[in-house]
Amino acid sequence: MGEAAGDALIVFTPSGKRGRFPLGTPVLQAARALGVDIDSVCGGRAICGRCQITVGEGEFAKHGIVSTNSHLSAFSAVEQRYDDKRGLIPGRRLSCQTRLLGDVVIDVPPESQVHKQVVRKRAEARAIEINAATRLHFIEVEEPDMHKPSSDLERVYRALDEQWRIKGLSCDTAILRDLQKTLRKGEWKVTAAVNTRTGGVGNRLVALWPGFHDKAFGLAVDVGSTTIAMHLTNLANGDVVASSGLMNPQIRFGEDLMSRVSYVMMNPGGDREMTAAIREALNTLASQVATEAGIDLSDILEIVLVGNPVMHHLFLGIDPTELGGAPFALATGLPVTCPAKDLDLKLNPGAYAYILPCIAGHVGADTAGVVLSENPHESEDNMLVVDVGTNAEIVLGSKHRLLACSSPTGPAFEGAQISCGQRAAPGAIERIRIDPVTLEPRYRVIGSELWSDEPGFEEATAGTGVTGICGSGIIEVVAEMYLAGIINQDGLVDGSLAARTPRIEPYKRTFNYVIREGEPRIMITQNDVRAIQLAKAALYAGTRLLMDKLGIDQVDRIRLAGAFGSHIDVKYAMVLGLIPDCPLECVQSAGNAAGTGARIALLNTKARDEIEQVVRRIEKVETAVEPLFQQHFVEAMAIPHKTAFFANLAQVVSFPAPKTIEPPEPDGGERRRRRRG
């Protein structure tokens, strides 16, 4: 319960905003007071139903509270009336009718948010040789004859052998149940779907349609810790016919991977909760892409999935507890092939799932997908591939030797842990420039091509507003603050600049840089800068460690993968020190390379063989036990770096003169700040 007898703590996810409110306060009222993004059109009258929320159940050590439904008012008659008329998803509540009775964690689902997330993971265009595991075969089956006794299934197998040279067939009992009706409806002409790569089962008859049927599709899925991206792909020609994405619903159990593992450790059955949540999300996305493409779910015959080790274990229904501590043992790092229905996926009953192999404890099937997409194992020179996300996976090397590691960057690059941070959605600042003389900012938001100092900007953004800063904007604003001299190499905000501009304002014992006045007020705090420094230092230190192992001082090419990596300006990533120095023309975005790798594996069985062999020779470096990691981390806290010289970057960027800024007195008084040239 609350610290005071008459109040309670409420924590909202995924925003992380929290506050104490008197008992009896409606959840919607608390959300509005904290600036939490919950939609409501009817003004709290329980008519529109847009303000739906879910309560977190269990002990949330991160927040220091035990959350339960009993800490909210009982399901009301008003909610029951809405449920009877419009329907509520089980477990959902209307926040306008739900009152606080104790400490709770409240999850705001994507559909209840005004600024719904734009999931920007998209399938990247590239040539893929089509060699799908599942193919359609139109056959004419011999009709039954009393003089030639044989079963209908035997004659189907014989037709596939004689007409398509497919031998060694088997099938599931689901095929048998409708086999005879299908044959007779098609007048002995049917279309058979056969999967030739079923994980040791042999050739498998997975579906049968009467007459001619030409719809065969598969799903390529990247299960990220923050977002899930799904691409519906035509197995015949490789075309991506529909794509969709949503926030990973597991985020209500913890924003980062270790929080989710901790939730499992502290809440018996928590792994089953998260498994059910991710499988439900996959079914939701499958329905969405099938509807968008105008096909039936029964036309989806395969699904290929990638994800980090924790996500991998959870969607397979494996307890991820062992991944929570050294030696970070995987239950399996081998590829998994199984019927999709074993994963509770509602596709064609005969559909198969293939999950790419993991590399090691914190380098998962998503990294295997990145490797398959970008081919560093075939490179003549040293290629660095970084999948930037809540947990950064790093691969470095060439065809001669390949190393990999992961770095705990945390959710700062996704907008979490940043005072005005948010995920990519309309209204979020994604580009920013700061005048080094006036220190005035200008910026661009998602949903508009206009910059803030251009005519028509306010009108163009009236519908969305300017709501916060997303990952790409956060990278740029910190880098621009450094280039403009607002922060020094150590990341300290120069409070003496307050004499030049009101955009530098004192805050407690530090200073803020104000980007925009109004509601919400958007600024960068000293703590925001620190959060970004910690994240980028972890990523750089992991890269530097792999470079040490290879015995190199520079990389030849860099690929930035992931939804976030796709949208950051590579110059600003290098100014910040997120990646090592490299000619800018050799640094490129790889898009959602993990998802592309999944699509390659979906469409080409030879690619599956290839990646299964490659991951076995990738050398895993465990940053947690490497003594040099901490040294690299400390040096990488500086912008761009304490000791490394960025010679290539210096050709296109003018670095500010070194500046020493003394921190404030411990008692809150401020020392006089001075500059050094």
C-alpha cells in the first residue's frame, strides 16, 4: 500500500511514468495528471471505450511494489453495461471507471494510446533465390476401384510420386479427417501442399484443397523485446504482400530483458504469462496481415521466427531463468522446426514453424538473421554489424574469422529513461539542428516534412502536436549539443551559457536545454545526457572488445541494423561515439536485417543450411567477464571518445574546442564555471 495511509503509487507502462494519488482517484484522472498517453473521446462517461487498461499482476521489484487487481475498485455496473453492449477483452478495464485502492502497475495497450506507435520495421528489398520448403502441387488422383484395393491417401501419395517425384510422404491426422471430402469435392483433382524440410520427419503433406489452388504464403517474424514485426510473403515469388507490427505486449512485465527474467523468477508461472502474451500478439498480427492481403489464415503454410535468446525461449514456451545469470545457458541454440500449432499459432493446421539457431546466451536467433542478411562471413574485409536495440548485438569480422557479443544498452535509444523521450510516433521529434551561435534549435517531427522554422509548420503538426523526442532525435540532439558547445566532451551542460540564452535553465544542481515551450514542454536534462552516454558507451565498448580480439584498430565497413538503426543519421551516431571511426560512405543502414534474414530463411531452404553452419563457427565474447570491457566503457563515456581520434569524422565535422566545466558544490551552491580553450 502507499507510504501514506490515504494514497497509493501508480506506475504506467510502457511510459514508466509514476506518481502518488489519493485512494479513490480514477485511473484516467491519474494518467492525465502524469501526462500518460490514454485516449478518451467521451470524457470519462464509459461510452467510447477507448481508455482501456490492464493491471499488472505480481511483484514488480523494479518499482518496489506488489500489484494486483484487488488494488483497484471492483468491476462496476457501468463497465458491465459496456461489456454487454460493445465487449471488453478479458482482463481489460475502463480507466475512467476504475479507482485506485492500492499500489498498482497499469499497462496502456497500443490501441488505447492517442499517439499510437508507428512500428517502422519494414522488409528491405533485396534479391532472394526462391527455394521454399513448402510448395503447392496440383495432382490428379486415381479414383477408387474395387479391383485395385488401396486407400485414398495411398493414391494421393502415388499421384505425388508419379506426377511430381515426391517420395517418402507422411501427414497429420488433420489431413485424414477431410481427405475424402476434399477429393470428391475436387472430382479427384486437388492441390497438395508439401513441406520438404520438417526437421527429420521427411516430406510432409501439410494441406489439401479441392481443385486448383494457388495461394501459398509464409510469415517472416522478428520478435523484438520492444516491437514485433511481421511480413506476409508469397512463397511462390517472394513478394511481401503485407506487413504489420505492434509493441511487444511483454513490455508490461518489464521494459528490458532482465526485468522480464526477474519477473519470471519472482512470479511462479510468469513465463507462461509472457509466452501466452507473445503468442496472442503473433496471432493478432497474422490476422491483420491476412486481412490486409485478402487471404485466409489457412493459406499461411509456414512461419519463420527470429528473436533474442529471452524472446526465443519465451515464444517456444521455455523458462528463460537460466539466461538471467552466468553462464547464461541456453536451453537450445539449435534451430527448431515444429508444427506451428505447437506454438498455439492459428494458421493452416498443417503449417510448420522454423526458428533460426541462437549463437550464445545473449546473442540470439535475431543476430543469426542479421548475419544471414548482411553476410559478414563472406566479406573480404572486416565488417561491423550492429543491431541497435534495447540490447545491442554486435558482429565483427570477415570470411576468415567472425566474432559476436551483446552489450546492455538499455531502452534509452528507444526513448525510455529520457525525460521527454517516446517511441517513434507522429509528433515525435526525429531530426534536430542547433545553431552554434544563437543556440536556437530547429527540428522536424514524424508526420511532417517541414522544419520547425519553416512557414506552415504549426499548421502541419496541429493534428499530432509536438509530443516528445524519439530515438533518432535523441541521438541528434545530444550530438548537436556537443557540437554547439552546450555540453562538453564529458557530457556536462555548460550553465554559464544561461547568460546567452534562456534555453539554458538551472534545474536543481544541474542545467536543462529547453527545445520547445508549451505543452508538453520539451527539454534535455543532464540525466538525459548521462543515460545516452551510458548506452552508447556500452555499445562502443562491446565493439572495441571485438576489435581487440581481432587485433585491429579500425573497421572497414559498418552496417547499422534494427528499426532504430534504420533511422539514425550515421554522422551523428559517429559524433556521439556510438560507433567507431570509419569513412562515412562506408557506414550504411541495413534496415530490419533480422527480419530480412527471417524472410531469406522462409524463402530459401539452402539459406537455413547455411546459417546453421555459420553460427557454429562464430566466436562468442562474453563482455561481462572480460576485464578490458570496463576500461573501454569508461573511455567511451566521453563524446565521441576520451582517447580515440576520429580522423575520418574530423574531415566532415568541426569539433568544438575542449572545455572544462566544474560540477556544482555538493550543497547545491554553484561554483563559478570557466572555459578553457
